[in-house]
Amino acid sequence: MQPSRESVFTLTAANLRRPNFMIPRKCLALALALAALVGSALTSGAQTTVTTDPVGFTTIVCSGSSDTYVNLSLTNAPQFVGTVASVSGSQIVLSGTPGWTANQWVYVAGSQTSTYYALITGTGSGASARAGVSYTVVSSDTNSVTVNAGGDALAANVTAGTSLSIIAYATLNTLFPGGQGINGSPSFSLFSRQTDILIPDTTTAGVNLSAAADYYYYTGSSGWGPGWRRQGASTSSTQNDIPISPDTYIIVRNNTSLSSTITLVGNVPMTRLNTFIGTRAVGTAQDNQIGLLLSATTTLAGSNLYQSGAFVGSSSFSLANRMDQLLVFDNTVTGFNQAATYGYFYYTGASSGGPGWRKAGANSIIADGDQIFGNPQYGVILRKAVTSGTTPIQSVVWPLVPSYVP
């Protein structure tokens, strides 16, 4: 039996008239309830700045005996929203007097269970070339955060006046509280595993990469009792607070015939998006596992992938001469370790209808610019072709403006 899908986004009261969101009658009560909750949360507490980002939810049915790709397109509600005063190295100073305590935004096991990131939202007078990019907070003081910039030149790309939100990462415990949405495992044994959560490898060079980590929810009483565990790690060590990056997807692997249902609730960031893609080693193609803070679909033609220069086109239809490829994994196709359901490339030549998107294996004359892209039921890998030169890491930025963002 193939999974059904329902993706509905509801809004805060301040945004009920936004034209790009529709609320079915059956969801209206939930919309109003969420709006009331968000309004209350954002107006309580001196250190929370009021925001009017829409609130939404999406429900995903994960088939039994199958892998399901889950995109975390929604975020937790921002704990702070402000503007950048200045940037020096990896330190971002905020305007005004936030009045934070030292390291307020830093994880501390047992007492501060959230890991936070700074999301550049790119609105305001200093709209940024890094809008939609998130950076993990590693330290903070009364009015600044120091982030892990990953070698990015922050000062050159995040200017004074740029808007910024501080948001808690989703964790295994917040995505699946008490094991909700997945099938719990009564034993530590790999052979008794009911559901695994696979985290993609976003640091290793190459293609067809194995998962970087494998987690499962233990329902028994041994060790520290129920909670998340990591395959291969000590069974007495819980992994409840592991942060999940919004820049990629996770894979829910149901090892039994039992399906499961995940409901994700959160904010719809009203920001332009800039996504880093590239290679990690000389002479090696690279899989970039893509996750977007995108709450509406777009098409290949509207994705700005090729137009922006982030995606290298192919001058030939030949697979041997193929440059960048977009690999799509469709959750309506069931099974484990599936090959990509569809593959797309951008043809730059003049024959067979001229330049445009093509589907691998299809008639070369058929353009596929209208193909839906960014749908929550898909997992997406952008496979960058081998790059020339001697620089191990070659990174480009893919800019995308969602249809609902001005």
C-alpha cells in the first residue's frame, strides 16, 4: 500500500490574508488555535521579540518496510528577532540592548537542552546575500553571538541592518517526543530494531554516501530507560538533544510492515533562501543533500538553479558527458536504499528543442521545466560534477526567492 500525503499550512492571525496559503475548513479551528498560542508565546517574556511569521503543520505518513525522506521545512518559533549592528570575524553584534545572559544560547547537557542557530532572514535595510543561511551559535554575551561560520566570510556578506533570528534546532526529542511518530524498539539489538532515523553525511567527499549516524528510540527500562540511542554508541548514553540541521533531510526507515505518521508543526520563515552547494575534493563528484526552508512548491524552471549559475549545464545528452544532476527520491515509491526515482539535467545545446531541463532516460526532446520541485514528499540530492583545478572545496551559492516572500 502506498503512503498518502497531506501538507497543510496554517497562519497566525496577522497573516490570515496572505494570498499563497489556503486553509481548508477542517483546519480552520487548528489555524486559530495555533495563532492564539503563537501570539501568546511571542508577547510573553522580555527577551522575545514579536514576529508574524506564519505557523504551519505538515503530516507525513511513513510506509512500513520502507525509507521515507522527511524535509524539515518548518522551524521552531524564534526566541529572538533583531537586526545586525556589526560583524567581526564570526562574531555578530546585535542592535539595541537585548540584555542576554552569558552563553544564554549555548547548549549545556542537563540544564540547557537546546542548541541554537542564528538564521539570517535577509529582510530590512541590509538584505543579505546569506538570507536563509543558518550558523550554529557557539558562544554569546549580552548583545552578541559567536557562530560557527564554517569558513564563510561573514563580514563580507552579512551587513549592518540585516535581520536575524535565533532559533532552537529541532532535536530527536522535539521531532518525535516520547517516540511519537515512529515505531519504538523494545530491545537494543539491531535485529529487533523497529524504526531507524538516518542522518545524511554532509561532510564526506563523494557520491552515494552512507548515513553519518543512525538513531532509534528505545522503549525498555534498562540503562537510562526509554529514550533515543545511537547505533554503535553506548546504550547507556541517551541522544535526545541531538540537533537536526534544517539544511538537509532525514530518512525515517521503518524496518517492519508497520507504517507511522509524523506531524511537524512550526514557523514558516518569511525569508529568501541561499543554499551552499559544491564539491569537497579535487577530481571527485559530490552529492549535496538538499533541505530547504520552503513551504510551497516551485518548478525546475522557477528554481533559479541554472539561471543563478549554481547548476552547471550539459552540452550533450550523453550520460558520459553529463555535468550537474538533480536526483529526486519520491516517497510514493517504497523500499530500502532506493536509487533515485528521477534524474534531471539542464541541456545547453541547440538540438532537440534547444536549451532546457531534461529528465534522464526520457525522450531528449521533452523539456521538464514544469516539473514540481521542492515538494515535501521528495528527497533531493544535487550531484555536482567533478570540478577542475586544484582547490579541494569549490562552493557556490544557490539563491531562491519563495513565491510567498516579497
